[in-house]
Amino acid sequence: MKADPKNVFTGSHYIDGDVACAYGAVAAGCKYLAGYPITPSTEAAEAFAVKAPYVGAQFIQMEDELGSIASVLGASWAGKKAMTITSGPGFSLMMETIGLGAATETPFVIINIQRAGPSTGVPTSTGQADMMQAKWGSHGDYEIIALAPESPQESFELTFKAFNLAERYRVPVMVMSDECVGHMAEKVVIPNAQELEVEPRRYFTGSKKDYKPFKRDKDLVPWMARAGAGYKLYLTGLTHGEDGRPIFDVKTFEMKSKSLRGSTNRYLVDKIRHNRDKIIKFEEHQTDDAEVVVVSYGISARVAIKAVKEARESGIKVGTLRLVTVWPFPEKRIEELAHQVKGFVVPEINYGQVVYEVDRCSQGRANVILVPHGGAAVHDSDDILGAIKQAATDHNPYDRILEYTTALEREVFGENMVSKI
Amino acid sequence: MDKIIEAFHDGINKSGRDREKMCMVTDIAYDPEVVDYLGVDLFHTNRGRAIAFATGMKLSNPNLILAVFIGDMATLGGNHFVHAARRNMDLFVVCVNDFRYRKVAAQETPGDFSRLEFSSYCSIEQPLNLPHLARSNGAVYVARWTALHHEDLINSMAEALPQAGFKLIEVISPKPELLEFFYLNSEIKHGEDTAKVGIEEDKKIVVGKFVERERETFIDAYNKQHYKVLGDKFIKIAAE
């Protein structure tokens, strides 16, 4: 289905990443945004709120993030594409209801413009430290999809894509942007509506009596129905079977049998894991001959470009792999590269999150070097260059992740002060 | 509890509202099993978020009739309760007050006042006056009954369901052996000032219809204001 031209602000814009997220959502047909103001994400909600009345969409400023996310779930079941926009502290508040969204397989989008530090942190500065929270934040087993834009242009594109993925797999999708991308103004080109393919909601088309909210298609994704349309929907956050009714029997938790009363827990993870090849997107450059590969995402990927260029100029065979989809993680590709390279360099604005995934997938075949950053600023590209050089010279894989000591840390803590992973 | 659902069932019939368009949103205080014979859609949400969930549903499809059942005296969802009333969101809220978290180990809720049950050292806290909270924040319909005021409860539900705006019915429903005690120790005072209906020990429980008034709902106000500013460019909130 093509995008509705009314929703697509075709043309060349000079806007920041936050606003680009809002435009991407509108283009994808998002009709409901509930949020609570939080720096550095407010610009996105503002931009959406301004455009909403023109496109039949609705913005509501809820009383808190707990209410925002709950109302987004409600809106989604009432038949609208819905999202919320937040940052770290609000993201934490939403966690419980994200679990409800995952368990009831509700399609919705969360945009998290990450900021620095734990707790209130540095509200006005950047960070990439919510990456693991995005995947593991709510209790119990489930899988989500998380995307990481590196520019305002990509903020538009990935927010658009997030809605498509949410509808396609009936899953919460997170756009893990950060303050730097969110507040960076660049040229954003929005194409014609004809060029934008929108995934329509997968409504059940059979007889109303036959509808089961968690009966799966071949690709393990169940069909949706609208609330208040006579389907006698039965949705609960309790562990449930195909018909949505609660299940408490241990034997039926693993739904391998075709029994109607098997729980759907297994499918919450399987529907993403089995479809991961279709979901995962990453960008590779110069990895054909690479001895070192820089694995990065979001704003860190852009900072790494300079370091990679300088390293190539100095004769080091270095390539890059930029994660567009952080979750699910491109395990296969990292594993393949681990056979080929001496080392991976992972710059991220935290003290080690995605680097653990890289290390897990490289299975001890290559060195994995983390270039850490405490947040509130982006990396110095010289640090990434230093880590690339280190990776290129060490031949024997270490049994643990190496943490590169950045110039700033050396200055502040001295050479031996920083504890290593 | 069965009595209340039965009253709700009869209340829907009496009000003549369309069951197909009705969605029952509850938090975890309710067994979802009860809705099977109601013939409505059920959304059994997580702790305390029922009102916010229903807010999202109403805004996305104004044709839906939202019945929200909460069970912890709006403790976890207290903020949603206050703000939904303030916005005059079109929700029909039933709060079943049994003074206890019956599903766990009967710990006291903020509605508890009693030394009637065996809590180790008795409740020392002042019970929450939910009708007053609803009224002071702008609810259009506020009533309280005990579960044994069956006919009154049915009439009240039938009366409140078709009204536009935030409606609250508090139902006093302690454990079965105490139902009659509360029924006998209640007095009906329609139109009573909600400031005076707080539940106190050694005093009769005041029941009845306390508030019935008209106020512009959120969706009407939203549509009106946007139309005023944007004119024909404005697209109203409507179901997709």
C-alpha cells in the first residue's frame, strides 16, 4: 500500500532529527501520539502536535509516561497506528507496559531520544546507554525490534520503517535515536508518497466467530482485529493461549503441540527469531579485505568515519559495519567476519553494551575492543583511531573484551586508574 | 463481585447501549473470565493502567463505549483517574471497593478503614474518599452503592452509561459474610456533598447518587477548539 499523500511532507527540509522522526511517523500513517514532555525528545512531540490536526491525527499530553504508553496500546487496539516519544527516565517508566504490549502482541512504536547517564543524568546531552534496556527492560521473555538512526534523514526513514515492522510482526518497535542525532539539523529529503510503501495493518478477514487473537499465520505472526467491531476480543497480560484466554499450566507453556490451550509465550520470541533475516539491516563498507572492523551504530558510527578514513590512509585495512537494526542483532554476519578479522572495534557512548553481543558472536576468534564514553559528548575520533591501531597490531585473541583507554580518561584518571571489563 | 457484573449486565440492557461497541477495560484486580457472558470486548491490562488504556481507545475511536473496572481504589492508577476526570474523558468507571487486595493476601487498600478484619495491627490510615476526588476534578456522574443495593446499582449504571463524560460508580463490596453488615449500615442520601461521604468507623456509609451534571467532554472541546483555530483544514478525530 502506498503512503497517503496527505501525510507525506514531500520536499527538501532543513530539520533536526526529532522533527524528522515526527514527519516519518506521520508519513507512515501514525494517527495517535501520547507523550509527556522530556528533554531531548520534546521537539518530536511538538512537530507531531502541530501537524496532527491537519492529517486527522491526535496528540495528547498525558499525565505521565505510564499513562502515555498505556494509552498508546489502547489506541493501537482501537484501530490506529500509535506511538510515544520519550527519553531515558520516561523510557524506564514505560517498561512494565512495554511488556504488556509484547505479551498482547500490540503493534506500536517508541521513539527514545537517548540522553546521558543513569537517573536524571544530563538531560541535554547525548548517550547510547539504553540499548540493553530496550531489549531486556521489561520482565519475562519477549523480543522487540530496535533501530538506531545516524542522521535526521535516517530518523525519518527508520521511524517510517519502524511502523511497517510493528505492523508486520505485531511487535513493539523502538527507534533508539540520541540527543545528538535528535538535535542535529540537516537536509532531509522526503520523497513522494508514491515512493513510500506502507505496511497496512494485518486485519483478520474471516468470519468473526473464527477469530482468535493469537492464532498464527505461517510466519508465526497472528492477525489483528479492531476493538468494538464484534470480534469479542479477549486480551490479557496473563500468559494466554491462541484464543487469548489465560493459561497457568506449566505443561502448556511450551507450545510445541497443536493444542489450542498451549501458551503463546514461545512465539513471542520465535516470531522475531525466525524472521530475523528479513528484519536485520546493516551497512558494510570496505569489509572485503578488512583486518579490523568497526562495529557501531547511531551517532558513534558517524564519528567513526573519520577514524576509519585516517586508518585506511595510514595503511590499516579497516572496514565498518553499521548496525541499522540493533535488535535483533546480526549474529551471523559478525560470526562470519570474526573468521576473517584480527579484531573488532566497538565505539559506543556507554561503558559496554552492544560490545558484549559482538564479543559473544565473535566467539573468541577475534579481539574485541570497546571504545567507551561516559556520555554528554560524542567520541574523539582519535580514540577510535587508537583502538583500530591496537586491534590491527594484536594478533592473538584475548579471552576478554579489551577496553581502550581514551585520551580523556587518561587525562582524568591516569593510565592505570580505570577498571577494565 | 458476581453481583456487580450481573448488575452491569442488566445495566447495559436497561441503558440500551450497543454491546458490540462496548469495551471493558480492567486492571489485574479482575478475573477476565467474567466477561464471557457480557458479550463485550475485554482488555485485561496491567496494574493500574486501565483508565489510561481506555483513554487511548476512546481518542482513537470515539464510537467505542468504554467501561473501566478498577479495583485498588485508584492507587496505582490514581494519577490517571484524576486526569481523566479533569479532562472529562468519556469513560464509565466502576471502582469495586472491598477494602482489601483480595487476590493477594488481603492486604489493606487505601479504601480500608476497618478493624473488622484480621489485619495484624489494624489500619491506621484515613480511607480515600474517591467520590470526592472524582467530583472535585470534574466528573459528571458520581454515585456509590453497596453490592446488595442491586436494583439501585442497575438503575445507576443504566443512568450513567449513556451520559457523556467521566462517570464514577463506587461499589462497596467486601467479602460475602460482611456484605449484609455494610448494607444494613448504609443510608441513602442522594445529592449529598461528597466532602461528607468519606467512610468512617462507627458511622453509617453514605450511598446514593451524589453528582449528576453536564460538562463538555475532551473530544468535543478538542474538536471545537481546533475547528475554531484551523477552520476547514482541521480533520476531526474519527474512527479509522
